[in-house]
Amino acid sequence: MKKRNRLQLDEQGRLKHFLTIEGLNRQLLIDILDTAESLTSISEQSIKKVPLLRGKTIVNLFFEASTRTRTTFELAAKRLSADVLNINIQASATAKGETLLDTLRNLEAMHCDMFVVRHADSGAAHFIAQHAAPHISVINAGDGQHAHPTQAMLDMFTIRREKGEFHRLTVAIVGDIRHSRVARSQIHALSMLGVEDIRIIAPKTLIPTEPDAFGVHVFHDLREGLRDVDVVIMLRLQKERMRGASLPSEHEYFQRYGLTEAKLELAKPDVTVMHPGPINRGVEIDSEVADGPRSVILQQVSHGIAVRMAIMAMAMQQRPPETAEGERR
Ligand code: CP
């Protein structure tokens, strides 16, 4: 078993921590998508709860800002009947100099079962998983520019819902790929699920230094890269992770790389437009596209609840009855 798998999977190959897509396998990703599919109806019921994680305590540890990820993790945990603690880092003992490990030890002493971690440092979730007590599962909710695997899985869920399958698709990811943990996780997931043509489209300064390692086709011209794509995923400029001036003005960036209805005409007629959020209107995407009929940006947010429910349940070795062993597709 690979080193990364040893941390993420238990001896039976079941999910223990969810830290990165790398090192997982296609069947596990399909299991997550199928489990999420069976959990979507819970959010549409009048009583939005199932008892899968009743008695479990889940801690949201967000050391970096978040709207979508933190709230959908909280909703997902509550819909699974878990108890949820949202630690306000700014108002916690971290602000008084307590180390991360000491904070963890104190939370462990409260008999918590799962940590959901967002951190500005790449590798923070791995570090916590390596040092947490054996009964605790750690879910990476985004670490630095390394990985955002639950975002990638909700994006895969959205693509499967829209397109039905992954083979034969052409998927373009546009924008600040270099600083994007989302793009890294998406590329690994798309590749593992069999997408044949993965394109990244960006100015040279926003392409990763070794794009060949990702097995993608690189484009610097948006119009060229958008030709005949099935899915286009837009990314914002992640200025908080940029060192020095890598860019022209936002106006010039929008002229060259902003997605407009006119540019979208080059894609397939049934193209699906996605964005992990937060969106910057008039910088990477025009409002007409973001709010238009081909956009599934808000559906991505809704799907995030079911996908995070699935990942949390699976990491706690719980499954909804209809996806129990032997009954899965
Ligand atoms: N997509 C995403 O991670 O959004 P938040 O930063 O709001 O969680």
C-alpha cells in the first residue's frame, strides 16, 4: 500500500481520513459519488435528518476564511445527526499562543470523533491526521495551495449529474491554476475518473511550473482552449497566494480570460459552466454567464452538502442502507 494510502485508508482499504485525491482509487471515488447520490433526498425532506452519525462529535477547525465549505460541512454533519462544534480560531486559545498540537490534544480530551480542517499552510491536514488520536478522522477542507478534495468531489458529482459519465468528456479549467488547490484536486479526480481531455487555460504566469506532471493540455488562448469543451470550470485570481506582480490589470485580465457569452459560443452548445466560488464578477466571469442557463454554480453548492455527508459517513464507517456493501452499483 502506498504511503499516502496508509494514512487515508484503513487496513481493509476503507476511508479513514480524506486528505487528498492522490493515492485514492477510482472505485472509492465512485463509491463516494454513489453514496452522495443516495443522500441527496435528505435535504429535500421536511425533516432533514438521518441518524447515521448520531452520538458522534465533529469539530470544524477553520484557520482560514470560508463561506461555502464551512457552512455545508456544518449542515452535512447536522443532517447526519452529529453534534457539531465550530471553533472560532480568532476567539480561541490559538490567539493566545497555544500550539496546534495542544489545541488538538484538548479537543481529543473532549472525546471528539472528527476534525474538519481548513488551513492556509499546505500539509496542515496531513500533519493533524498524523498526530491525531487513532479513533479520530480528519477531513481536509482546503490546505494552502495543495488540495481541496471535498470541493473536487462535489464538482465530480455535479459533472456526473450534468453529463452522465466521465469518459469522452473535454473539461477545461480556466484561470489561476498555479495557486489553486481546487484545480489540483479536480485534475487528479477527473483523471482518475477517466476524463480523456483535461485542459488548463491561463496566462503563463498562472500555469503550474511543471504542467506535464498533471497530464493536461495547456492553452494560453481562452478562445482556442474553449473550442468544443463539454465543461468549463472558472477559477478566481487567488491574490492572497500570489507573490509579486504576476498579472496585468483586472480589466485586461477580463478582456483576455474573462468568460463571456460570446466566448462561450466556442464551446459545445450544451456546455456546463462551473465555479467553486467565491466568484469575482467582471474579473474571471461575466454576470450574464454566471447567472445564465448554462451555469450550475449554485447547484455545486447544494451538491456540496450530500457529498460532504457521504465523505463524513464513510470516514466514520457508516453508510446509508441503500449503499450498504453488496448493494452498490
Ligand atoms: N469553494 C470554496 O472553498 O469556498 P469557500 O472558501 O467559501 O469555502
